[in-house]
Amino acid sequence: MENKREKKRADLRNRLIDAAEDQITQHGIEGLKARAVTQQAGCALGALYNAFEDLDMLVMHVNSRTLQKLGAALTGALPGTDAQPEEVMQALASAYVDFACANQRLWIALFDHRMAQGREAPDWHKQDHAVLIKVIIAPLKDLRPDLDEATLILRARTTFAAVHGVVLLALQGRFVGLPMEALKSEVSALVSAMTRGAHLAIPGETG
Amino acid sequence: MENKREKKRADLRNRLIDAAEDQITQHGIEGLKARAVTQQAGCALGALYNAFEDLDMLVMHVNSRTLQKLGAALTGALPGTDAQPEEVMQALASAYVDFACANQRLWIALFDHRMAQGREAPDWHKQDHAVLIKVIIAPLKDLRPDLDEATLILRARTTFAAVHGVVLLALQGRFVGLPMEALKSEVSALVSAMTRGAHLAIPGETG
DNA sequence: AATAATTCTTGAACGCCGTTCATTTTCGCC
DNA sequence: GGCGAAAATGAACGGCGTTCAAGAATTATT
């Protein structure tokens, strides 16, 4: 049986991801230490590097988990098919804000984490981000039937990034960021402005 | 003369800030090392901690410099007083994108840098961020004469953060970010949508 | 069942990091 | 010129991610 090896290996990997997720939740991504993670996972320090390439890769697995939860939260927030496009956008933005607030440190880890100089995230992890854009495309298509597929994708990314920026600066507590009490209503106003603007924008617009 | 002491001290501080700025420009904020900075500044390792509280504080000084340059770039991009509000907004956003692209690593250092657990940035540095919001308030007031001062400030922060988010994800090269070729036109479309949306939004809106 | 081969586990050790400290040098003042 | 205070110096410290040689465990072979 080669099963026992594989099973133990998978077990350890899961325990390590669990521990890392817990550590990030408790201390933030910058407080994630290899020694604390391995201790919590019940293995030796070196075992981490047998289960994963390095600490960065472990973080990627935590982040992929978070992205799946976030994706579920977003798709779960979608109203029925009879809903107005702006209604859909508002529901998505609201769910995004809620998720970010309820999972602050894990959500921040998604965007604060960067690979070491020159290295790039593996494809399987990049693809996990796709859901963030995918859900936006349908309502955006309703708002802007004039846009071709490629432009639609760009516009979806822009829309996501705009909302994301507002949430990010608020949750990071930056001086220029919004206070938390104002976050939800301001995001709503932003989405409202973007969808109304999108409604009226003429096809020959810039971009 | 106590001047010589003060002069030497100020000289060293400037050399250290220069060196740190150069190191960040070359290797990014995550590549900033105390030993490399002090070597480039021509002083011993320990001298850094006589001139500044720690490396974080040195970074704050670099960031304050960057913010001043950014503020100058923004105010310098303001069109004449006869310009339409949307024109002003577009000019500001365009200047923001240009500055971020032309000073990628310094600009990223502005927002990637975080103080160690629990510590907060000093007030003099926080105040340096104010210019980012200040310039937006005038054109926004023209677009939304119905908003009171407090709401205006919130809306200005939201507007800034939205544009900032789009630029950030693009420059970080994130999977969900825009490709650089699309950045300027998408930001323009975003600003257009926001200002048009702002025009039409009814006073009793959410937020 | 016994043995060989492969893989995993372990924690000490390595190299790099920011920071501190005892020591030496320089400076401001009498 | 000499004295107290401030600054300069780089070795040393503690913490970090990562590696490695040695031993334990699992699988494959006979």
C-alpha cells in the first residue's frame, strides 16, 4: 500500500493549512511564523518543507481556501434571475464588504501576501481569483450590452478593483481610508454611481 | 557652536533618507535592508538608530517625501478655474496614474508599508496624506452641492480609494488587476461613470 | 519473513535580518 | 587643554526562514 504514505502526507498538509489559517486569523499574515505553525500542527519544523515548498506556498493554500469561501459568499448573495442589474451589483458589493469585515485578517492576507522577488504565484492559485470577476460579468453585460467580451472583462476588473480599493483602505485603517461606520453606505453609493454612469455612458466613450 | 552637531546630524539623516529612497527605487520596499542603506549613506550600521528611531521611521520619511512629490504632481495637474468639475477629476486621476507608473516602487511603498504590531504612524506623517483628499473636494463640491461638508469628505475618500484600487491591482500585477495598457482608459471610464453618476444621484440616496 | 530501497521526520545548525550595546571618537564648552 | 555629553562604530544578540545529516518509518523485493 502506497496509501499510508499519501494519507499521512495529506493529513499533515491539512493540519498545516489549518494551523496557518488559525495563526493568520489570530495574528495577521505578518505574524505567521514557521515555528508556531509547525508546533500547532504537531510536527517538527523541518516537516513543513517536506509538505510544502516553503512558507509562501503554505500561505497560497490558505488563500485559496479563503477565495473559495469568498466565492461561495458572493454567489450565495446573488438575487434571483429577475433582479435588476444594479440590484445584483449592490448585492455583490455588499457581500464583499461583509466578507472582508467578517474575515479581516484572512481577507487582508489575500492581497498583502506577495511572493519573493521574481517568483510568481502558481497557476492553480491564480485561477482561484477568477470567481471575483466572473460574478460581475453577468450584471455588467446587462448594463452595457454595447461592450464586446474583452472590454467587458476589463470593465469587470475595474469595477471590482474600485470597490476593493475602498474596502482595503478602510480596513487597513489608513488615514485616507473611510471610517468603518461609513464603509457600507459609501460602497453602495459608489456602486450606484458606477451603474448609473454605466447606464448613460455612450458607446464611443473613452475606454 | 552647537551648529556643527546639528548640521552633521541633519546631513546624516538626509543621506540616510536619500539612500533609503534609492534602495526602495531599486529593490522595492521589501528589499530595503539596514546594512545596505547605511553602507550607501556612508555610515556605520548603528548610526541609523541614532539618526532615527528605527528602520520603519526612516521609511516614513521616504514616504513623506514621496507624498510631497505626489501632492505637487496633483496640484500641478489642476486645470484653470474655468474647467468643468469632471475635467478636473479626470486631470487628477490621470496625474495620479502617471505618478504611480513613473514611481512604481516608491508609490507602492506608500501603501505597502505597515508599522509593527500595535504601533501607529506619527501625526506629521498622517497629515502628509491629506493632500490626496484635499484636491478632490473642490470639484466634488461642484458636482454635489447638496452634500454637507462631512459627507463631502467621506465621498472624496471614496472617490480616491476607488481610483487607487484600480491602480493598485494593476501595478501589483495581480491576476484580477488590469493590464497596464488598459489602465489609463479604464480609470478614465471609472471617473466618468462616477462623476456622471454623481451628477444624477438624488439627494436622498443611500450614503 | 527478511532485507534492501525509498521516503519521511527531526531538531540542530546556517545565514540573514533588525536592533542593541560597550567602546572609542568627536564635539561643545569652560 | 581638559571635561562631560553626544555620536560613531561594528561585534554581538535574538529571531527568522530554510537546509541538512542522521535516524525512523514505510514500501518494494526476494
